[in-house]
Amino acid sequence: MNTSIYYFSGTGNAKRVSEWISNITEESGFSSKLINIDELASRRSIEKPDSELIGFASPTHGFNFPPIMLNFLWHFPKARKGQKAFIVNTRAGMKMGKLFLPGLSGIAQLFAALVLILKGYAIIAMKPVDMPSNWISFHPGMRQKVVASIIEKREETTKRFARKMYSGKKNYRALFDIVQDLVIAPISLLYYAIGRFVLAKTFIASSDCIQCNLCIKNCPVNAIHYVNNRPFWSYKCESCMRCMNACPTRAIETAHGFVITLGILLDIVGIAYLNTLLNYENLLTSYLPKIAAVLSILAINSVIFFVFLLIIYRLMHFLLRFKCFEKLIIYSSFTKYKFWRRYKPKF
Ligand SMILES: Cc1cc2nc3c(=O)[nH]c(=O)nc-3n(C[C@H](O)[C@H](O)[C@H](O)COP(=O)(O)O)c2cc1C
């Protein structure tokens, strides 16, 4: 089966997995095309591939595929007769002592499979690959030795998976976790609707930024631009971690202290205060049926939350020009400290 693999990769894991599969495609005597979707993803129409087998590889973000991959799948052409597909999601693999720990897929594979089936593709393989976690807003990057040992193990299992696929065996390994994946599905939806936007507003650039523009040039969704001579992250950011991990001066931080303070202020003080002022909860519950009232309150609170977040992120960005404020924000970010490694796998 001649194969085209479309991949999105923030920090190289999904790209690496696609390359391993592509090696096996060629080893099995077929032609292989690797296509990075960074540029294709913003297009409304995508050229119909003529390969018999189409692969899709992407990291898992918030128990789902990231929006860039979801949009790409959505706009991907319908299948030609007999065209097959496989799906690979890379996840947050970890290692404790000798134990390799898996990540969680959520609806990443399930949703992608549904879209592809509706487009007429026959899914022949679905596989999660637990590559080293790159989510360094949440945890420090792993030591190089650990990263290398996870990668070595995953290369072996991915190639074995690909060999099986090219020998004609179907493989639905991703479905083994279907129960836990469905249980966490509501979190996937919350991440898609709210979480990713909040994360986008946690990034800042310190005065160590040398304006090399690497973060701006490499951002797959053009989410970063300059405001007041400093990189500024718009709501388009998907937190793929490419900018933070690639920054040559480690100037990009996740503003933990700021985010925690802001969360408390917005959620408890801001929304509660506005509610007392406008009394919208009482008004809605007396005029609407219960479920409609709850949904409306949720919608109103979300709008308030996002408007506040935007205003305060702008304000923080403005205040960063003052040395003492910058110090406060930067030194209350865990990512500032040396022990909080970046994710830079050496291949
Ligand atoms: C914003 C964000 C969300 C993530 N969410 C998940 C998740 O829900 N489940 C999981 O197993 N890994 C999650 N991860 C980890 C990545 O999916 C994993 O490290 C992946 O291999 C990165 O691939 P890449 O280098 O191709 O971007 C997340 C990473 C980021 C940055």
C-alpha cells in the first residue's frame, strides 16, 4: 500500500513517529510521502491524495486531537473507492524507575475515526504512542536519559505496529482504553471550549527575549505577534509548546503565579461581584426553566471570564515593561528555574 502520512507535531514526537512508520512503508516495498500539515491546515480545500493508505499522526492535547488537526480532518477530502486510513496519536509517556507510564487519549482517536469513516475511509489501524511528555507548562521536562529510553522503546513498538499493518493485519490497539477514554470525554470538551484559551494566555516573554523571531516564524497557527516590542500570544495559540521549547534564550515562560492569582480573582471575586451587581442569576432563574437558566448563567459567566482574561493579559503585558513587575511575574513562574527543564529531545 503506497502511503501518505499527514502529521502535525508541536515538538517533534508525532513527526518522529510518522518517520518511523514511513521507514517501514519503504522497507515493505511501498512508496511513502510525509506531509507536514502546518501550512495545509488553514486551507479550506485539500488536494485529494492518490495513495491507497492515508495516515494521520498528531499529539494529544486535552484528551483530544488539537484544533489544527481536527480542522484538517474536517476539511480532508472524501475517500476514493477502497482507500484505507490509520490513525496515530502521540501521548504523554513518562517513566518512573523502570516503569513506563502511558498517557491518556480521551476522544482523540474516536473522534478522528468517526470523521474518517463518515468520509468513506476504511480504518485499518489505530494506535496511541506514548512518547515523552512535552507539556512543560505542567511539569519540568524529563532528563535526557529518560527521554532517550522512552524514545528507544517507542521506536521499537511503533515499527512493530507498522510491520504488522503492512503485513495485512488490522490493529485497533487504541480501542482497548475505550471505557476510560469515554469517561474523560467531558474533560476533552471542556478543554476544547475553555481550557485551551486559558492556556494560550499563560505564555509570556521575559526581557531575555532577543527578538530573534523564532517563536513567531515557527508557530504553526500564527498565534504570536509583537505588542510593545514583546511576543504576545493570541487566543489562536494551541499550546503546542514549540515556541517555549525552541526559544534559544529560555525567555518564554508559563506565568504560574500570575495565572493562579488571576484564576482566584476572576472566578471568585470578578464573576461573583458582577452577579451581585447585575443580579442576573436571580433574573434568569425566575424567568427561564431550570436547565435553560443554568446554561444561560454558564454562558454569561464564560463570556465575562474570557473578556476579563483578555483585558488582564493585555494589562499584564503592558506592565511587563516595568522592571519590578516583570521580576514579580517571572520569578513566580516555575518555568524560570533551572530545574524546570525544557523538552528538547536529542535524536
Ligand atoms: C497542551 C497540551 C495538552 C496535552 N494533553 C495531553 C493529553 O490529554 N493526554 C496525553 O496523553 N498527553 C497530552 N499531552 C502530551 C503530548 O500529547 C505528548 O507529549 C506528545 O507526544 C507531543 O507530541 P509532539 O511533540 O508531536 O507535539 C499534552 C501536551 C500539551 C502541550
